[in-house]
Amino acid sequence: MGLLTSKDTDGNVDFSADFHFPMSNKALIIFTRTPQLGKCKTRLAAAIGDEAALEVYKILLNHTAKITEKVTADKFVFYAGTIAQHDVWNNEIFSKKLQIDGDLGVKMHHAFLELFDLGYEKVVIVGSDLFDLTSREIDDAFTALTHNDTVIGPAEDGGYYLLGMKTLNTAIFENKDWGTATVLQDTLKDLKAKSVFRLPAKNDIDHVEDIMNIEVFQQFIPDKLLNRSK
């Protein structure tokens, strides 16, 4: 996959144009941020501390990188902030881009638009805060787009952890209270005229309650909170 991005990965040096050779008709977008102390998983950090929240996020990043490597699609990591040259996202597998400024809807809309403009026919987006998402489920999302306009993975908190489409639907990125329990239902209202395939509901990790029953994360939970949950 050839890619000359509009921002250089080391110094964020501007280039005049993007240059890209699609290797597939499918594109996977991964939204992420470089892990920094005090700047990731802030709601989780309120309960377990900044250092523990950072370690949880690193595990989530490694899990997401591992499963998405296996997905049959061209892969694009969109960073919130500076692009990292040497991190868990292998430069030979993942093309790297920056999220634009704006709310989550603006950021996602721009990412989808950019990849449809590159010629992709099926585009799916995921975040990097699920521990129970698998490569097969992402591949299933692309397969579902063969006979459906849209595919969505509902999150148990009222949002969604995956969204895919064959043509850009601007409305689903507008007039949403991002980060609240109404996002999924409001999005589905915008999709009433479309065929929608729903994946199984999953639990994205934002609060300490979300990691209580996941063994690998229990080492980061204060004993008083663990004991209270038993």
C-alpha cells in the first residue's frame, strides 16, 4: 500500500497532496490516540488513577492492533493529535493519518469521506477501546455490507463500537450528543430508510465497572473497588 499523507509522521510537515494505491475495495478506519499519562481514559482514571488507566489503554491498543492486522482490508489509523512513527501500529500494515478538529461526528465524517474519495466501496470504522472485539467480527461487518447499506455494532452504553457503510451518509454524523446513551437510537432513526445489519452488542471500556470482570485488567483496580464488586 503506497501512501504519502498530508502530514509527515515525525515532524507533521505538510505535503502538497495525498498519493495512495488502494489494494482492496474495503477500508478499515481505526480511531486512536497516542497513549500519554493523564490524557487517555480519563473517566476510568478518575477511579483507578492516571498510571493504571494508561496501562489499561496500552493493553487495549495492543489488542486492537493485533486483531485488526488480520482483517482483510486496507487499514488506516487516524490519530487524535500527533502521528506516532514507531508504535503498536506497524507502518507496513497500517497507513497513518490525522483526525481533523471538531466533535466526533465531524472527525468520523471526514475520515469516511476521505476514504470514499480514494475509491473504496466499503468502509468500516472502529475505536480502540474494546477488549472483546475479534478480527472475524470486523470481517463479518464487511461481508454484511454486500447485502446491506449499513452495519452497526451497538455498545452497551448506548453508543456504537463499529459503523460501516457503502456510501457516505452525512446525516448520521450530525446533531448527536456524542458520548451519551442516546447516540445509537438517534443514529438508527437516521437510518430508517436504509437496510441495517446489527452486530452483537459489546461493552466498550470507559469506566471502572467495564473492567471489573476482565481478568487482565483486575491488577489495575484498587482492592477496595474489587472487594466492593464481589
